[in-house]
Amino acid sequence: MKILVSNDDGVHAPGLEALYEALSTLGEVTVVAPDRNLSGASSSLTLTNPLRLHKHKNGFYSVNGTPTDCVHLAINQLMKTQPDIVVAGVNHGANLGDDTFYSGTVSAAAEGRHLGLPAVAMSLVSRNENNLKSAARVARDVVENIIKNPIPSDQILNVNVPDLPYEDIAGFEVTRLGRRHKAEMMQKQQDPWGRDIYWYGELGRELDAGEGTDFYAISLNKVSITPLKIDMTAYDSLETVANWVKQLEI
């Protein structure tokens, strides 16, 4: 079995190493990740600069590009044979609800699906490194099950793991995405030279976190597994928008 692993936290992230170790028990693992932390990169591509591949002493590869670049380059140039699955993570922090739109971890998995492969995005709902191995073990469980029971070809799995030792996790829950309130306002500060600088504010509080959501599953100490579709078409709005378009004149 050939597994491609990437992330958005960068090639030196402990979560990447934990995922590599866990999945190496299942087959041959190739690791291609950004050369730096690119959290929040979403599905961005590097189009105006050349991409460079660097092999590290531990066998991991880094790319001076985005998570999406990494997956695309690995499949189309680096790997001699196509992988059986793409797994992104383990992300240091949650990818719940609206987070998925910005997540480089989710987008790395999505790029694998764009290229026709099963794909999983793995996140630990904490920046505490103590339970990364627990999340990586969950990843192995999920990947084993996908190989035995394939998921639909137009979907990826977004998996969030509670910040607990493996034996304390309460089980698995299939969920939908919840929603957050809007994020805190951008913060304005000054650098040591008196120049204005700006930082994004904190994530918004939970807005829709009721039963059935990914937030709710995590609150119960369960692993949240949300199937995501790449097609963002709002099919239930097609008729409404068609009627609206009739009001337009050219």
C-alpha cells in the first residue's frame, strides 16, 4: 500500500512525524509538506514562482509552496506510481465548522480527491502535542477502514480528534459541519519602529454546535468524521436563482 502524507503546519511539525509513524505500519509512506507553516493557506496554488523540492535527512520532502502544491507535485512528479490514498495532518488544532474553508490541511486532502484518490484530513482539537500520537492512531484506524470499505469517489473525510489519550476517546461520530460566529476584529499594533502592523483576531465562538455537528461530537469526547463534497454547487437554490435571473435584462 502506498500512502502520501502532507500537512499545512510544515515539514518539521510533530504531527506530521506522528502520522508518518502510525501509517508506516500499513505500507510505504511518502511525506511531502510545505517548507514552513502555511496554516490557513486553503487551496491556494503557487503560479508565479517555481517550485523546488528538497529531501531531508529523515526522508521527508519539503516544497517551497502550499499544501495543495505539495500534493500535486508529489503525485505528478515525485512518486513513480500513484498512491492509494492521501492523508493530511495531523493538524495542530481543530478544523471544525467554518474552519474547513480556510484549512490547508483540508485542502491538501481535497487536492488528492481532485486527482482521483481517496483522501482524509486529520486534526487534533488542541495545540497540545501530548496527544498527537493518539490522533495518528485514529488516522490509522480510519485509513484501514477506507481500504476495506471505500468512501464515495466525490468526497473526503474531515476527521477531528478530541485532545485525549486514545483509550479515553468515547468513540466515533459521523457529523455535519457546525458554524461559528464571525471572527474577532483584526487587531492593529505597532512594530518596534512605530509602523502599523495588523493581526487577525481570534476565531469566532460556536454558533451552530448542536446535536449532529462536529462541535457537538467533540464536546462528547468523540472523534468527529465529516464527509465533505468538493462540489460547492447549492443545488437546492438552482430553481430560486433561475427565477431571480428572469428579472435581469440585457
